[in-house]
Amino acid sequence: MQYVQVTYKRLSLVTFFLLYLNFTWGQERSKLELLVDKAYTLIEGSDTKPKNKYFYVIPIWAVSPETGIKLGASFGYVFKTAYDSITRPSSLRLNSSYTQLNQFNIRPHIDIFFKQNSYNLKAQYVYNDFNEYYWGIGNTALESAKESYHFKQHRFNARFVKQVFKNLYFGPQFMYERLFDIQFSDLNKTSQSLVPGINGYEVLGAGLALAFDNRDNVFFPRSGAYLEISNHMFVHAKLNNYRFKSVLVDLRKYVPLGKKDVLATQFLGSYNGGLVPFRQMPTIGNEMIMRGYYNGRYRDDHYFAFQAELRKSIWGPFGMTFFGGFGNVGSHLSELSRHIKPNYGFGFRGVLIRKEHLNARMDIGFGEKNIRGVYLAISEAF
């Protein structure tokens, strides 16, 4: 998640400019399209010599009170394990950043589809030497409880599933996390509390994942659906400081509107039972869902969120999105219906690789009580 200071009047001008392009290029549009096509041949190759592998570098930049100036880069590599009409594109990605306050993070990620999508391997490692804000637990956590804390983190999760029937995948997954060297700004208030894992923890869990996926494109779906039901069990006493179980449900649907536009919807739910470490609890807000809220502003054992997004092509490789939704956390399932949090916003899109419709995006999200955030990322939110 990237938070940046922006002038919203300028963003409005950019929005107007993109909409203006859609209606006013007329005859000049074809000339500009030719220029755009020439630029893309550097990335994708020509019609006679198309490239099958793509490498890109995108800068990461942000300014926030807890980090100061943040600079970094996102390195990506897109390829296929087999060049047929069925096998989906695979990707390797490495994000890394460093801040004005000497904070560092690195996040390599892989998503590989084997020939004809017979298997799918997803894995990610995260190292953080960072700080963020903490408000406590629950959906009514007060703004006055806000304090910063510094931490170090190792986190690794992996999933390897097999296509057992057409579009239906099943297989094992596991997750490891170690949180250590935690330092709160108010030692007497938080570090001595009874919140699980508040002074650090180590957990290792495993589970199963079942997913149905008939999307027409993994980077920019225009039709189809995605349904995932998965779990992790952190139950071995010698491998876990805290013992708990988690279940995740992720449901997405994509409806084409005309030739280029899409209406996308998503429901996400998480249930956790047992003694859950505070940073394993689901949270409101990130670059994927409930955009606008600081990630961790609200956290608790259980979680749900719903979002809908209109993805509209404006001109050539440029587009916009308009999104809205709501969500909540709670220590009991009955609490999820109390104090529901809304969010809404809009974003800009630019196509990096036309053949795979891989987008770079900037989203501006808003929540209750004038909460807002800006996110820079690769690929769609869902």
C-alpha cells in the first residue's frame, strides 16, 4: 500500500483531460494511435516478430508521516510455460523500497501456470524492517488510541494446486510468519497489554485451497467468475506461539459492458478461531479492497467486505475506474453488522502489456471521517 500526498484539484484536471481525449481526438486520433503502436512494439515486438516474454520496471514513490519519502522499484517478468491458446501467462515480481527514516522492505512474488493450466504455483516472501500505526482491536477503535510501532518481519506463504476438473483447482498451502524486535512509541500503554502477539510471535500453519476459476484473463478479466475457499491451521504447539485456525472465502464476478468496459464485483470473508496474533488478524484497508483506509485502522478476528468497480476504457491504452463498497471486522460474527464502514473512489489505468492487458494503476480511495489513501500498483485490485 502506498500513501502519498496529492492535490485533488490536479487529479480532477487529469480526470477531465482523459475524458476529453475520448471525445475530441477525431481524425488526429488515428495518427496518435500509430505513435502509440510504435511505442508498444518496443515492449511487445512487431506482428512479424512478436515477443513472448516481457520485462518491465515501474518506480515506487510515496510520502507519508510514518515513512517520510519512500522510493523503490517494482521489477516484473511475464511469460508462458507453454505457447498455446489455453495456458495462462505466468509472472515473477520483485518490489522493494527504502524510506527517509531508514525503513526497508522487499517482496518477491511468483504466480506460475504450468502447461494447459494443469498446475498453479503461487508463493510470496515478505521482509519488513518498518513501522506503522496501531489503533488496537475492534471495529470501534478510537482515533485517540493511535500510536506508531516499529517491527521486523519474515513472512512466507505458498500454494500449489492441481486442476482436478476443468477450471477447478485443489491443493495444499502453508504459511510462516515471524514478527520480532517490536518497539511501541508508548511502552506502558500497548506492549504490556494482553493482545496476542503484541511483543512478537512465530507461527507455522498449513491447509487446503479449493478454487473455481473460469475468468477469461487473469490480469484484466472481462467475463467469468472466481471462487476460492481455503483454510490454514496453526495447531502444532511446538511450531506456534499461538494456536488458531482461519478460513477464507473469496467470490468475484465479471460482467462485460459493451466491447471494452467491465463491471467487477467481489465478496471477501475471513473467519478465525482460537488465539489469533494481532498481525494475523484480518484488517480493513489495503490496495486490493476497502481502498482509502489505512491498512490496520480496524482489525479483529472476523472480517467481511464487498466492493463493486466499473472499469471504463477512455482512450487507447488509458482507462479509469470508479469503485465503492463496504466492510467490517468483529470479535464475534454478530458484530460484523454493527458500525459497517463504507468506501468509494476512482482510479487511472495505463496498459503496460496490451497482449495480456496488464495494467499499471493509481487508485484514490475514501472512507468514513475523511479517511483517504492513494495506491500505486501493477494489475487490477481483483
